[in-house]
Amino acid sequence: MKFLLVGLGLLFSGCQFIAGSQQVSSLRVGDTISTCHMESIPSRFGQQVDSISSIRGEDNARMVLINGGVFQMGSVNFPDAQPIHEVEVHSFYIDEHEVTNAQFKAFVDATGYVTLAERPLNPSDFPGVDPALLVPGSAVFGSPEKILGLKDHLQWWNYVPEASWKQPEGPASSIKGRENHPVTQVAYQDAEAYARWAGKRLPTEAEWEYAAKAGKHTNEMFYWGDEMKQDGKWLANIYQGEFPNRNAMEDGFEGTAPVKSFPSNAWGLYDMEGNVWEWCSDFYTVDYYKDSPRSNPKGPKSSHDPQEPGAVKRVQRGGSFLCTDQYCERYKAGSRGKGEVNSPTNNVGFRCVKDI
């Protein structure tokens, strides 16, 4: 099914995967891996919209008040997070943790919402492909026994029929016993629909970074400081071992971890680094910081990624359980991720914010 993975346009946020080791340093274009490029194709969900815009609910999530202020946004370690610039953010509330499977299930139960990964594919979007292969599903990470370098990410990403938020790794999996894990396999539209139902919205990347830095405006390596571990313990759910085929699980988790498994930041927010990538409302462009507004920036009016100029991408923040310095460094402070809006995977989720 790997050819279908390409054909469905699962452009993988990553292209958020960033080379960090000597073995792939020759692949860099700026700081992004050139081989992540895939040609633009029609979106499989481009014409579909949800039908719950008038339905309102409540997710009962604990939210933290973030008092507005000024901070230094960006990072010297990533070209698309430069220049570091002063930003003023208005006050807002933010979920203390990522939206969980239990919370998302309550939303689906209340509304009947069907996520993009669960929707049928239109054969007219995929001329020449056997319609029998055009089944709902999504992208799932799998550890291959052997790899030929880190150029081809299709060595560890697979299109799995019937993979969705309630079966994150496919039909043999479920969220039973993982109710308190962050929901995954949600496309941007799915996250936005949930937020609207809950009377909230998705954060801007400025709000997200301001909350993550929690009053720390220096260029520290991580949101809490310069050391990955504290007293020998991991402070975030990321990948240890040899990526992508030997996960040492030193942090105790192979995949997602229950929310609040790791210490919060100074403002009481959990998993602002690692666990799952989190959708933000901003369109992604490489050079937005050069001309972004100082006060409460909301992102550019459209997206543009030179690697995939035909893809519509939104910003993702925080990294995931697959981040490692060997390949994906963008869990670090001030860095930016990006995701094609119609490409759910089992390492992407979200949290919500609310205006005061």
C-alpha cells in the first residue's frame, strides 16, 4: 500500500523531519530534507466540509489563564524560525493538556462527526488507481527491520486501511485503555471542528510558543532549559535509540503517553514538548517571521512551502514521540513544524484555546 500512501497525498508534516546527524547532513536544503518532497496532487478531501457548525458542546477540559505579555519569538537553530523578534500576545485560556481520546469520543458521540480518515475517497481524484484500493485509512508509523539510509520516509510510514482516531494503528488497534492518551489521526479540519463544538479555537503559533516558553525568553535548547533530562529522568516523550527501527523507550513509552505523564512547565501546561504534534491555526510559510506583525500575529493569509508548493499547510508545534536528534529536531524550543491540512497521522493531535 505504500504507492497509495504517496498517491493519497499524505505529505507528512515533515517534512517536519529535520536532519540532525552526520549520516544525513548532505541532504539538507537550508535545514529541511530535500527528499521529503512529493509532487502536489488533488486533495482527497478538498470538497468535503463538516456539518456540525451549529452544534455546540462542552469538553470540560481544565484551562489555564495565560496573561498577555511580550516575548522573544523564534529560534537561532532553525532558519524558518528566524529572525527572533519581539511579539505581544493578548491574554487567553489554553487547555492544560492535549485533547484526549475520551474527549474526542464525547465530541463524536454528541455530533456524529466523521473524521477525514474515515471518509470514502473519490475515485475521480485518483485516475488509474484500482477503486478497490481507495479505502478510508491513514498513515501509521512502523519500525522497519532494515532501512537504506534516512532519505525515504516511506520506509517507516505506511498507509493502513481503516486507521483512524479510534483505531490509531489500524483495525487491530483501539483506544480502549488509552482514553487518557492524546487523540491522533486528526486532520486540521477535524481539530478545528472539535474546537468549534467546544466553543474554543485552535491556538495561533505565537500563542502556543508564548505559553510553551512560560516566561522564559532566552534561546534555551528546550522549553524548560538546556538539559534534556532532570535527575536522570526524561522530561518529554520523544524517541530514544536508533531511529526508526530501535526504540529504546527510556522514557517509558513506545508511542503516545497518557497526558500529564511528564512534568508541566512553569505555567502548568503539559506536553508542550513531545508526545504528539499539535495543530495551530496559522498557515505555514518559511519566511513569515520577516514581516509578521508585532501584536497578536495570526499568520499569513495563505501557505507556501518551497518543498511542496502545491500543498496547503498549517503550522504544527511541539514535536512528537517520534522526534529524535538523529532525524527530527523540531521538538526543541522555538522551532516550527508544518503539516498538510488533509494528512492525519498517528503522531499528530491538538489542544484548544479560548478568548477572554
